[in-house]
Amino acid sequence: MTDKTITIALSKGRILKDTLPLLAKMGIEIVDDIKTTRKLILDTNHDHIKAVVVRATDAPTYVEYGAADVGVAGKDSIVEHGGNGLYEMLDLRIAQCKLMVAEHKDYAGDKGRIRVATKYMKSAKAYFDAQGQQVDLIKLYGSMELAPLVGLADKIVDLVDTGNTLKANNLVPTEHIYDVSSRLIVNQSSMKTKDDLLKPFVEEFKKVMDELA
Ligand code: PRT
Ligand code: MG
């Protein structure tokens, strides 16, 4: 990408669905048909703004390495990534949920060292460390809710929105770790080298968010 362009990394899935209306409010629209196109670098109605759509967990990595100058990523993905090389500029208040500990409703209570299944290894480790509780973390890539039902783990650490998924599996949330929403992130060196393009972009985004508040 030339220095005359800024590239936005957009997180696929539910975050994308909520990001597009915010971009539209800024007057930015993806011109390629996002549902059908096979192009990976998408054009917008502004010549100097391109977009890439990436897995939610990958968005901070694209921005860290400057492959994208800015991005939209869930707080959970930013924490798990570690935040190296990027600034968190704005809370976009979309795709909100909570990272929580949950257990089976009939769980008998901790007996000694427990097993906790999660996709959120860093967040879970930091949380249980802060509690002074030693646990064995089991890394999973999905369907965490299954783990306590089949004896893989005593508890899980997972995102909870309505709580319906937990309820449907006889699980109850017990501890709140942190609130999650999507954030606008910016590559730290782009912020310096492309400040003529990025400062107005971030300012405009902030204005849109202030209007929505
Ligand atoms: O690539 P990856 O697998 O990481 O993500 P994905 O392609 O599956 O993306 P998607 O669309 O699931 O988006 C993931 C991001 O959306 C997360 O990183 C959060 O920042 C945000 N988000 C907000 C959520 C939820 N809310 C959410 N409820 N991500 C997942 N969930 C899941 C949760 O894991 C659980 O299985 O929804 C279920 C719980 O929902 P309730 O309403 O039943 O409580
Ligand atoms: Mg998912």
C-alpha cells in the first residue's frame, strides 16, 4: 500500500455487521459486494481508503504489523493479542458482551485444583492469577460450553451476551472478568507516518461516536 492510502482491517462476523453502519455514518461505504466478492482487498467510495475483512482474532495482528493502518477488533481479541504495536483509540460500543467464568448449575464446588476450558488463555490466566487461584487451563477453539458437560473441565471462561447459550446447556455464569465491546485500533507507526490521513479519520470517527452517545 502506498502512503497515500489507509487500510482498515474489519473483523468478520457479528462485529462486521455492526461496523458497517458506523462507517456509513462517516460516509465510508464498501463498493465491492462484501457477501459475494472474492477480492480480499476491498475498495471503498474513497480512493484513499481500502478495507480488508479478516478473522476477528486476527485483526489486531494485521494492525500490529502495519498490514492495516487501523482496525476494528473486540476487546477480547485485543487482550489475547497483547496490544503490541497498536493504540486503542475509541470504544465503538458494538458487539458488546462479557467475559465470564461459568460452571454447571449442579457443580459441587471446587475440590482442589480445577480445570478451566477456554479460548481466552491470557485473560483467564490473568484473572485466576489475580485471584491467587491456581487452575489448569485447557485451550479450546470453540464450543467451550460442552466441556463441563462431558467432564473435560470443571469450569469455562467464555463470552456471554444474553446468557441463552449457557442456560440451554445447564450452565450458570459465576464470575465477571471484563466487559467486551469492539474498539478502533491504530498502528503506532502509521499514526506518525500517515498522521495527515489518520488524524482526520480518527477525529471523524470520534465525532460519529459522540453523536451516538
Ligand atoms: O474467528 P473467531 O472464531 O474468533 O470469531 P468468529 O468468526 O466466530 O466471529 P464472531 O462473529 O463470533 O465474533 C466474535 C467476536 O464478537 C468476539 O471476539 C467478541 O468481541 C464479539 N462478541 C460479542 C461475541 C459475542 N458477543 C457472543 N455472544 N462473540 C461470541 N459470542 C458467543 C459466545 O462465545 C457464546 O458462544 O455467543 C455465545 C453466547 O451468546 P449468548 O447470547 O447466548 O449469551
Ligand atoms: Mg464465534
